[in-house]
Amino acid sequence: SYDTAFAALRAGDYVASARGFQAYLRDYPDGALAPNAWYWLGESYYVTQNYPMALQSFDTLLQRFPTSTKAPDALLKRGFSQIELGQTGPGTATLNRVVNEFPGSDAARLATSRLRTLSLQSR
């Protein structure tokens, strides 16, 4: 079911993708791919601008699987989602956490770039 959901995501069928990842997580809540499923579920919501649901998915991943390899990316997308929801202060704090907790990562690089853009926009 994970592979089917991921194939739907890659094909741009975000509704089918979200349903597939939800089904996988219902059937295998602690499965080896559960952290990835939570991340991609959040991503399915994020790309369709359903930021509240994206935020909820990324938060669930971070709470249940804080040491997952997807944690840096989930934290990054948590910050992006907060910013999109108009929660600029918390979003900025989250992006700073990414930079501080995962230095040298792709997520930290993307967080730094977004922080720089936010800084320029506020001038």
C-alpha cells in the first residue's frame, strides 16, 4: 500500500496519495515506513495548500519518530507550513531550530534560504 501511495504522489494524484498513506498508517502505524508515510502524507497536503493538515502530519512524525531520518525535513516543512498559515514568528523559530539541530543538512540549507527571504521581505 505504501508503494501505491508513493506512486500516486509521484504521478501528482495527491488525493489518492493521501488516502494511500492514511491507509498504510492505519494498517501499519509502527511499520518501518511509518515515518516516511507521515512525511509524504504531509507533503501531499502541503502541495495542495492544505497547510493545517500538513502541519498536523509533520507534527505527528516529529512526536512519534523524533530520530527518524525524515525528522529534519519534517521540521523544515513544519516551519514552512506555519509561515504559510501566517504564523511567521513560530515558523521562523522552527526554521531556526532546523538550522541549529541539523547543521550542514539540506534541510538547514533550505531553512537558511527561507529565513533570508523572510528577512528581506520584512525590510
